[in-house]
Amino acid sequence: KFDGFSLGSWVCNQRNSKNKLSSIRIKLLEAIPKWSWKPLEDKWNEHFECLKKYSKKFGHARMGSRRKIDGLNLGDWVVKQRKSKNKLSTERFQRLDALPKWSWNALEDKWNDFYENLKKYSKKFGHTRVTVRMGTDEFKLGRWVAQQRFVKNKLSRSRIKLLEALPKWSWDAHEDKWHEAFECLKKYFIKSGNTRIEKSKKFDGINLRSWVDNQRTSKNKLSPKRVKLLEELPEWSWDVLGDKWNEVFECLKKYSKKYGHARMGSREKFDGYNLGDWVSSQRGNKNKLSSNRIKLLEALPKWTWLVLADNWSESFEYLKKYSKKFGHTRIAYKKKFDGYNLGNWVATQKSEKKKKKMSKERIKLLESLPGWYWFEE
């Protein structure tokens, strides 16, 4: 209504009775801006022209159902044309069908578009392992691939066949990714002879160290099949730190067997290991060691937790033996005894006493030796 008149109803009557109207009335009506005898036809044409303009700009006539263009709900209009396909006039059908990439079955075409994108991706990278977040705003390929796997039981046989024809397609990407990393680990072992991988080490593009660490930490969550596969690898270990400790301990055992003791300088190396540094670390972390490790270390010949104190006692025993043999403790600075640099040690004790850095207990022990003296009289 407008100003109390049922204007809409009156306008409809004029259109429906055009053939009965006088030429003067027809002329008056047609002089009104944007008057139309067929508004539905004009509205259809208006939307079509808008779609034509859109397709010319973007190269296709596909769009979301909520898409608006130039103030028109064009997406909704396109959906309605597809739904009423069988009711459209031949002319309208042909006009729509002639638009670039027009489709009467948008869902089917959309699936095919995504499939072609995946096909292109697989051709470029040699696989179809697409992450969920991969893709553009137009083609969220990762999500689409994940969805195909999820709805496999609802897919047609032809679609399943198309997907399975792609290189390295998988319905269970996580399983395939695990086996890919496992094969990479096998390959790494063949090349290096072990499964101990350096920190942040990548191999064949896979962060193998991170993957191996994850397998060890999640052992209780792994399937028996995966556990078995890993344990069948030569030198595989669930406790790599424990194995490393045992490996270095065996090296120290070998050292002690060769030299008759387990004492060494902190920078000393043996068989390619920084053995001296490792031994120092065990002494410094004694309170954190297991009782079994403590027992293993203490079983080594001349093992000591207090290396400085034990070295002093060992040197004192050499001097005691020397004084017993010669009846005095006067020994030249560079003099050796039984292969031990005893002269240097004695000079050091006297220097320590002079600097008042020696304990009363050690002073007493030295002064108990026959012929001991601190300084020349």
C-alpha cells in the first residue's frame, strides 16, 4: 500500500490487462522510470547479466550460495536456477549453459575441481599426504582430503577408484606416515650402523630424531606390531641414555683392565670417548646414580669418588715406601720412584705447608715419616 492505496495490486492488474488498456494509459505507464510489463522476466535478466559480468571477470560461473554481487543475492539465485532446471525455458537453459564453467551439479563439479587440484599436487610432489591446513581460500585441499578419508564408506566406487589411483594415496595417513618414518630409520641404520640419531638430525627430509624420541616416550601406547618392528631393528633401544651409559662404562672397564686403575685426568680420552670427562661427571652426580651403577663403578680397580684425596694418599704411600727403603725422605725435585714423580709431589707438600693450606692430619702423617723435614736447616 502507498498513501492508503493498494498500489501493488493495482500495478499487477495493469500488467495482466495490458491488452485491454488504451494506448494513452499504456504510454503513461511506460513513461514511468523502470516500468516493466514483465518484472519477473526483467528480474531474471538482471540477475543473469550480473552473473555474466561475474563469469567474465573470474572465468567461471560458480559461487557460494550466500555470495552477493552488485547488491544482488546472486549466489542464492544461481542455486534456484539449478534446482528449477527442468522448469526453465529452453532459452534460459541455453543462456545459462553457455556461461563459462557453468554447472547444473555444483557439488559434483566442486568434487572434481578438488580432485584435479589434488592430482596436480601429487604430480608435483609425488604423494598425496596433504596437511589439514594446506591449501588456499578457494581450495582448502587439506580439509577436503581429510573429509574424503572420513566419508570413505559414503563415497561412490568411481570416486574411491579415482583417489586410489593417485600416487601414495592412503585412507589412513597416520599409519602410512609411521611406516614411512620407520623405513627411513631402517635406511639410516644401514648407512650408519646404529639407531642413535643426533639431535635435530634430519634424514631424507624426515626429522628422524624427533620421531624416534616420540616412539620411545610413547612405547606403552604403541601397538604390539609397531613395538615388534622397532625391536627387530639391530641395536634398537627403548632407553638410549641407559645404553649410552653402559657403553661408556664398558670403555672405562677396558681402560682399567689395561692400566690397572680407573683414575684419569678430566680431559683424557680413550678409544674415541671423552672418558675423563664422563668419569668426572659420575663422581659429581654420585647422589643421582642408581645403587646398581654405584656398585658397578666401585667394583673397578682403584675406583674413587674423592680422586684428590685418594691421589694424596696414594702419593703418601709411595713416599712411605721410599723412606722405608732409603731411611730418609730427602728426594730431588725431579726424582721418580717406581715410575711415580715423587720428588715433585714432596716439593708440592712443602709449598702447601708454607702457604698454610695443609690440614693438621696431613702434616702429622708426613712428620711421622723417618727423616722427614720441611725445610733445609
